[in-house]
Amino acid sequence: MAVGERQRESGSRRRAGGRVLVLLLGALLLGLCCRAAAAAASERIRYAIPEELGRGSLVGPLARDLGLSPAELPARKLRLSAEKQYFGVSGESGNLYVSERLDREEMCGESASCSVSFEALVQNPLNVFHVEVAIQDVNDNAPTFSKAALDLEITELTLPGARFPLEMARDADVGSNSLLTYQLTGNPAFTLDVKESPDGSKRPELVLERELDREKQSSFELVLTAVDGGDPVRSGTVQIRVNVTDANDNAPVFGKSLYEAQVRENVPAGSLVLQVRATDADAGSNGRVSYSFGNVPDDVRALFSVESESGEVRTAGPLDFEEKNQYSFGLEARDGGGLTAHCKVQIDIIDENDNAPEITVLSVSSPVPEDAPAGTVVALLKVRDRDSGENGQVWCELSGEAPLSIVASSGGSYKVVTASALDREQASEHRVTVVARDRGSPPLWSRASLVLEVSDVNDNAPVFEEAAYSAYVAENNAAGASVVRVQARDADAGANGRVSYWLAGGSAGAAAYVSVEARSGAVYAQRSFDYEQCREFSVAVRAQDGGAPARSSTATVRVFVLDRNDNAPRVLWPAPGDAAAASGASGSSSPSGPFEVVPRSAEAGYLVAKVVAVDADAGRNAWLSYELVQASEPALFRVGLHSGEVRTARAVSERDAAKQRLVAVVKDHGQPALSATATLHVVLAESLQEALPELSERAAGADSPAELQFYLVLALALLSALFLLSVALAVLARLRRAGPPAVLRCLGAQRFSVAGAAFPADFCEGTLPYSYNLCVAPGRALAQPAWPSPPPLPVVPAEDLLGAEPCGKPSPSISAGAGEPPADPDAPQVCKPARSPSFP
């Protein structure tokens, strides 16, 4: 009969194995298609898969559930952050896969629920999502007994109906997979009964059905089978050996079926947890009770010990609330006759604040641009405290002066965000410390340092050290000489702070004078400057950085050209050409150039002529002084140091030669001084008629063709003057009959200068260091007519006398050659003052 039962059991096991395979395949397909819908909590994704899935098995489309398309994955950089990587994510599809073996019993023990939580991180922008994968139990563990065989000793006097508790089997699975039923192989002397404990567990008991007779059968061998509720079912067996003994009719009895105790974690090994007690009514060895563990896991034996005689349960190893907060196991009491009793012990571990918060930096966005708006996420943190209750409640703060703040997120995550605008120019990096504290007593804390670099954006324009620069450059400088160096600073970094310089306009034509070097800001002269042409100019220099878009600023550079004594004085009168011609006559004092007639009755201080010279330079370089360096009679004439007026130094005497030659030098005050000479011929005669013989006599003895030509021209001019004078006298005679005209007021016995009308046209250039009255007359007759006393001569500005022409335009009235009569013989003589600046 037993053999038939074994065959039926073998066949049922084969059929069960087939069902197990089918169920495993179904569970696998279910896990591939099953994923949890998005949870009500924000940013949490849930999936559910069965345990023991192979590596590479699909968990769910994580990227799609996060709202990411495959095209976005390279830029968003989806990755996982977890303490232990059970899962991985595909960089191409974004699907979540199994990367490690999932054993629910190893991961979660006897917990009713089992799940793995981790964070999914994405970049650009930075965000964190909480993912939870529930691990569903499959029936992969068969019920097991702690012993291969159970030995029972039953006295032959035991009455039918007596019950003998048996060891319970353990199944590591949970839920319906761990629900056990017991079966006993058939034997007429014993039956199996299952007693349900208050906690829902079922304990098998062996029930004696009939009286035993040791002399007939001294032992029995039974097989107890434990079957779980999985699909397919799994089972485990244990052999029961029953020895029939003489009278031990009382089994031990525990005072409680359940003993409960609480103990703090981290108590030292050997600490007393609780004490169980069982009594036996028998006497002697049959009433002596010993205690031992029942069928308990190995971790319980590693952490607790039981004294076999006293029943004291003590700690054998360190207890850790964070690993397991409750232990439940069975104890057995056995008397000397082999009778046993069982009780259950439940020990709750009380948490202590022995774990500081753990800070994990999930991601740091560094560097962050300085124009990032307030609220930009720069770091993601996860803070975890393994304690429970208040000991596990954590709050975080930032220490350090930085424009950052920390914001709590879901699932123990924190975001470090910018609290205000960043400025790289004030701080290129920010160092802060994240401090996490729990609410235990005393509180524990931990810290983590964050370094945030701030990247530059082009938010600063170059700034010149000066808004306007002034440079002073002496004229006649070399082309390419340095004029000035401008410098602008840009507070930005890299290309944003790299400054280049350009010319951006200025005064007319200034760009042709200077150039600027793009890198250094040095301004160089393009050409040699001439003070007389340009005394100052300005250019605008633009400084531009290398940012995008570029920023710029402008500064003005004013260049002042300093004068150098590079222009010698220029003699305007006597005309330099005539003076040169006069000086070309060897050893003669012939008045072949301009000459002045001085009456022999002239007293000391008589104004003979005025040397007129200008200097194109400025300042001291244009201050002119006059000196008489050569004269036929040195004591007869003198020249004004600053006015250039040639006057008689004494009264003219009859002994003085009729022809006098004067050479004056004009010097400026530059360093070194430059000079020019002027030659003046003077004829001592009371009238022009007296001077003519001297001129004619010299002309007759002249050998050179130049002198002959000069005298011919002079004679022609004199004849023309006499003719014009005759015409004028005829006109005046007619006008006199009608009364003296007002236009003749200037006619009188006034001395005049023959060369007075030869004043050069460019009189307004440079400086005129003199002040004098110039009298010009159209001509003089040899015989002075007797006119009534003329009225005072009118005094008018020299500009009107010289035609009031602007600088650079010749005046028609002074363009005539020396000795040429005026166009209008009736024009009156006019005396006009000429002004010049005073000398210091």
C-alpha cells in the first residue's frame, strides 16, 4: 500500500513539474507586459515584475513613461542612481532592463511586500524622477524542516487522544506561496491534526488513536509532508520516529504560548532579553525540562541564544533595527522522558539614533552660466537616515555665503537651486556645505561639500581707464612713432574679456594721421606732423570684446602737436629777391633794389624804413628780434630790437656819403635760433631830383647787364611817373578853379617811401612784431606846388590799406612791383597804421 502511494505521489510530482514550467513561462510573459501606472505621488513611476527574471529582461519603457522621445535621449542623458544596480537603462530606446539576479527572499526576507526604489536622472534641464519596482513572489522555495528526522518517545501508558506537537515547516516564500498544509502517511495508530496559532500559522500535532503496546511494537516510522499553496505546489518531508517507552505520562507545559519582549538595538552581546518557563508534573528525570530552539533560521541562532536549563534568551550578536526590527521564533521544552512542548517568542527591536543622515550627491550642473535665472536647479541630492521615527526625520540646510538655496523634493530628495542672480565677476565659484540633521536625541548630522563654478557670459562692456586721453607730440616726428597707449579692461573672461581696438572716427582727416594696434591699444603716427598745418586733432578709439554679441565702448584721444623751431624768419620787406640782386653786385652800394630817400636835413630818430618779417612758428619760436649787422655808416642808423624800424641814430651831415647800404639780421628765439637778413639801400638827398644823378651816375658806370637792366626799368618808371604827375596837375588845375577838393587833403610836403606799395601779399602769415604808420602816395612832382595847409591825415587800419583781403589771397593794391605808380594818379595819399602783437 505504501508502494502504491509512493507511485501515485511520483506521478503527481511529474504532473506538478509540468504545471510549474507552464506557470513560470506565464509569469515571465506577465512580467514583460506588466508595468505600474504612474503613481499619484508626483514624479514617481512604478513597475511590478516577478522575481528570478533573467538578466536583460524588459521591465518597462522608462523613457516613454517619463515623456521622452528616443531622439531626446542623447541630449537628456537618462541614467539611474541607486545603491545597488539591479536595473539598467538602454541609451538608445530608454527601456528599463534587469541587470542583476532578483531573489525576493534574499532582498526582502519575510516582508510581505518587496520593492526596489531608485532615481532616474535627466539633464538639460536637470530633473529627478523616483522609480519603484515591486518584486512579486514566485513559488521558488519548497517547505523545509530543520531536521531530517523527528524523534518522539511515547510511553505505552499514554491514552488515546493524546497530542504530540510536531515541528513546523518553513517556507521562504510569502503570501499564498507560503501557506502550508500537512499530510501524514497512513498508520492506524496515529493521525495528524493541525492547530492554528493566534498569528495564523498552523502547527501540526500527532494524535494517538489507540493504545500502544511496547511489547508488540516498540517503534513507528512516519513521514510528515508539508505542502505550500503555490502553483505549482512545492513540498518538503520529515521522518518521524516514534519510540514506545515506559511511563512518562506528563509533557512539559509552557506558562505562555507567546512570549513577547522589547530590546534596544546595539545592546551588548549576552544581554538578557526574556526568560521562558515550562513545567512538567513528572518527577525525576521525566520532570527535568531542557530548552532549545525549534526550527528557526540561522540568523536567529546568530543573534540570540537560549540557556537550556534556565530558559533565558540572551543576545548573541549585535542587533540592528535598520536590518530587521522584529524577530519571531519557536522554543522547545523537552523533559527527560522525551516529551516536548513548544512556544513562540517575539522580540521587537527598539530603534536608537545610531545612524547619521547619509547625503548622496546625485548630480551637479557645474559650471552654470552666470545669467541663469533664479530657481535654476544646479544640484540634486538624496538624503537618507536609516533610523525610524523622529530619529529618521531629516532636515537640510546650506552653510556658506552663496546665492543658493535648498528645496525639499519627494522621496527624500533635495534640489539646490539659485536663489538670486549670479555674477561671475564677483565670484567665479561658490563653495557651500550641505548639512543634514535628524531629530533624534541627541541629534546626529552629516555634511557634504558642493563646489559650483560659474561660467562667463558677455555681460560687461570694455571700460577705458580714462574717458578722454591727451597726447602731446612734437612736430617733425618720425612716421610710426608711438603717440599714446589707450587701455580698456573687460571684467569678463576668455574671449568675452579679450579686447580689440579700432579707430571709430574723429575730426576731419584724423584717420590719416594715426593708427591703433588692435591688440595693445598703442596709437602710432602714420606720418610726420607739421604744427604749421595742423596743431591738434582728435580721434575716437573703440574697444570691442570678443563676445557674441560683442560689446564695445569708445574713448576720445586728443593729439596736440607741439611746435619746433623749424621755420626761419621770412623777410617780407625789403623784398628778398631784390635784396639778393642787390647783394649780387660785387663791392658796390648801388641801389639796384629797393631804396629809401632820406633828406640831409633829417634829425636823429628819423624813420627811414621798416624791416617787415614773419615766422611761421609759434610761441618763443616766433618772437623776432632785429639787429643791424652791416652799414656804410654804422653810427648813422639804428634798428629797433623788436619793431624792425630803421631810424637815424644822429642827424645827417653833409659829410655822409650819398649812398648808404644797410644789412639787418632777423632772429627768432627758438633753440637753436634761426635767422634771415634784409638789405636796404638809402640815398641821402633832399629830393628825388637830387637822388637821380647819383643813380644815373652809378648806372652809367655799371658794367653788369643786370644793373643796366635795372636802371632802364627805373628810368622808364620815372618817366611814367612824370607823365602821370603832369596829367594829375592838369586835372588839379582845373579842379582848383572850382575850389580846393577834399580829396587833396593828404597832399603836402610829406616824405614817402618809393617801395611802400611793394608790400607782399602774404603779410598775415606768422607774426608781425611791429606797429607803425605807412604812408603811400601816387607820386611826387619835382616842384612842390604851394597848397593850402592840408588837413590831418586820416588813420585807418592796415587791413583796409592792404585791401582787407583774407589770409592767403594777394591784394591788388600791393601786387605791383617796386617803383610802379598806382593805377589812379588822382588817388590821395593815405596813412594807415599796422598792428602787431606786443613782446613779453
